Amino acid sequence: MNLRLGQIVKSFDGHRVLDSVSLDVQETRVLALVGPSGGGKSTLLRIIGGLEHPDSGEVRINGEPVVFQEEALLRHRRAVGTVFQAFNLFPHLTALQNITLPLVHVRGQSKSEAEEIARQLLARFRLEGQADKRPAELSGGQRQRVALARALSGKPRLLLLDEPTSALDPEMTAEVLDMIAELRAEGRDFILVTHEMGFARQIAGHAAFLADGRIVESGPVAQLFDAPAAPQTRAFFAKVLKY
């Protein structure tokens, strides 16, 4: 994955959430976005995924610009799989239906084709026995694995993971992180927003530290974690890695 962000600005109600964010990452499989809460990580991820429009600036993925016009954004969103911290599953649909619905209504596949893909993915994520259960009948880890399966169902070129374990207890967190590590081992490209610092260090090739709407610094993950150059980055890691 190559990712270039050029002077991204985004404000909500007069508050600047992203302030001239620029980043140039070449040839990495996994990019981790880390930093304090409220620093702009999730907003930046949504802009990369075409779910938010920047006020100004540009996004290029593998050399291609993201065009922030509705028709082009529809195509871009179909090429990106996104998993949010709150699962975002339809509560009235079964696990199987949550995966098949976008395949049928967004990608135009037949119901039988969609069900075959969904059942293969449920098996891949060790959820065969949960196909007919609704989200309320699943554990948090199972719900997030269904969300991962749905994100992969359209064969995206890029996965965006926004705090995929923040709503889970430690055991369920381990379940989901194991599945993400397997996806990394398969060679998937993804961008991960996380507060799981140990996991970010283990899985990412490159990391960027965001605070106060800016990328303070970025670099190879070991360099950023072990020898951060900026005082703000050093203070953050000293605090979060203390225990």
C-alpha cells in the first residue's frame, strides 16, 4: 500500500479537527494511527475511506486520487472495507443476512452467490454455528468477527479498522486481534486506528502519531515506538507504555 495525504483540513461546527495533515507512506502492508483520544484519528480514517469529505487537501491511495464527488465516492467505498468500534451490524438481521445484504443490494450479486460467499466467510472466521443468530444473540467478539467478515465480503483492496476492540473485554479482544493478525499474515493491506500499543507494534510496518489534529511524526513502527523524536510523542509513549 502507498498512501499520500496532502494538507488535509476538516472542521466541525467551527472546530478544526484535522489541521493540514500530510503523510507519505510507501510500500507498507499495515499503517497504524496512534495517539491520544480526540486527536483526529477516526476522522482521518473516515476521510481516507470516503465517508467524510475534507474541507481541503488530497488523498491518494496507490497513486490514485480519491475524488470527493458522490459517483466516484460510491466506487471508492466499494473498494474499501471498514470495521468500526461499534460493530455497525443491522440488529434485526442474522449474521448471515448482515453479510449477504450489501452483496445483493450494493454489488448486485444473486442471493445464492451472496449466501455462498457469506457462509465461506463465516467458516473462515469460525462462526459457522452463528449464521442464523442476530447480533443481540452473539458475544462482542463474535459480532466484531461478523463485521470483519462483512468488510471482506466485497474483496476490498484496503481494510480500515477503527478501534475494532475498544468495546470488548480482554478475552474477546484477543479473539479479534488474532483474526486481524491472520489477515495480516495473508498479505492484506489495512490502516488501523488503535489504543492497543503492543498489537500495533507487532502488526504494523509504519505508524503515525496524531495529536491535536496534526501528525506530529511518523516512521517505521519500531523507530516511532523506540526512539520518537518529538517531545509530545515521547510523553505519550512514556505514559501509555508505563505499565
